[in-house]
Amino acid sequence: MKYIAITACPTGIAHTYMAAEKLEAAAKAAGAEIKVETQGSIGAENVLTAEDVAAADAVVIAADKEVDLDRFIGKRVLSRSVSEGIEHPEKLLEEAKSAPILAAKRGGGTEASVVGAKPQNIVYTALMSGVSAMIPFVVAGGIFIALALGLGGTTSTSGISVEPGSFWDNLNQVGTAAFALFIPVLAGFIAQAIADRPGLAVGMIAGLLCNKNGVVASIQYLSTGEGDSQTFLNTGFLGAIVVGFIAGYGDVLGFTVNVESASGTPAGTVTATLG
């Protein structure tokens, strides 16, 4: 018996590879052959070739995100969550033997669903897609800032600082820029997971506004005592999550969103239409 499989999870870091290892071990124990393509955060690895697909008796999809099934038309395809690939790999291989044959639909593509496949939680998937895309910016920004302050910083009563215009100051600015980017990236990829590419631009623009004073539901509070002043707290990370979902579903439903600053001055209009 020859199997081919694809494993994928929203973040593409741990479960993708754990499921692949479990399926390979289960196939070896059953005396069967298997080749597993992993679609992780660094892209597809051990990619299935046309020859692999042609020689396979059954296909196992253990994924919590969208997987293109067009290349498996005419094959027995079993679709399950990535967690089932980790917890019950033997069961998946056994069920794949009698899985339904994937048929093409009119106009191209494949049938919308495979018998036995479980619908995925779009909220969870979208959130994890945003977090997965955001992580490299957070890691890179943190490393640059840590190096700048740790190696080139000087301590004072006000904290740690670097000399303006120095190499360490430039490195610190690179890290700060990476941190500023992760907010729009988070919102953009949440929106893209819901509305595909049309949602990416809307989500990133809305996420960028989350870092601007007085824009996109900034929280306003008034300090008391002498010298009362108004201060605006940017919505940041939490705001990016909210506007990411609004942008994604807004794009799907065809909403038009008017964005105003806290002072009431129009900051712009984002229009999302049905694709």
C-alpha cells in the first residue's frame, strides 16, 4: 500500500511536523510506504511530485488550513484535522483505504468538500494565520533592539539609551520599525485568511491606523489634578485583531467603512467590495 499525505497547521511550526512524523511511523509499522509533504511556516517541504501522486493508492490530508486538492483528482482522499494526524495516525491510514474518490466539479477545481472532512474554525484559523505572519517581525525587532541596547546602550536615571546617530541607534531604529510593522501585518493576514487577497490590503491599512494617535477607536482618558490633559492610547495589538476580522468579513460582505479620528476629522474611507 502506498500513501501520500499533506500536513499543515495555521502557524506551520509544530503540529505540521509532529503529524508528519506520526504518519510516517504508523505507515512503517503497518508495512506500507508513505511520503508526507509538510506545508509549514518556511513553505512546502518534501513536495509531492506528479509521479508520487500517480503511484499512490490513497491520500491523507491532515490540515487545519486550506489545501489545494486539484492534483489529487481521481484519488481516494481522506481529509482530517492535523490533531487527528498526531493522535490517531493508524486510524487515518486505515480509513484512507476506503475514502471517497475525489472528483472534479464543473468549471474546474474539485468538489467543495470531501466526505468525512470536518469544517475548520475560521476564527481560530484566521487568528493563527495573523500570528504566524507576525512572529518573524516580533523576533527580528526584539533581537535588533536587544543588541542595540545591550551592546551599545548606556544606563542613566531615565533608563537605557543609545547615542543618537551611532551604529547602535540605527540598529535600534531597525528593531523599532519591525515592531511597528507587526501590527498591520497581524491585521492584514487575519483579513486575508477570511477574504483571501482582497482582504490583505484593507486589513493592513486598518492595522496601520491602529498605531496612529486618535484613529480607529483610540481610548481617550483624562488625567486629573493640575495641568489636566487629554491622552490617546493606541489600540495596538488588540485593535489589530479586531480590525483584521472587521476588514476580512467586511470585504466578504461588501461593507464600506468610514474611519474618523477622535477629533471627528475624517481620516479616510476604506471600501471593500465583493470579489
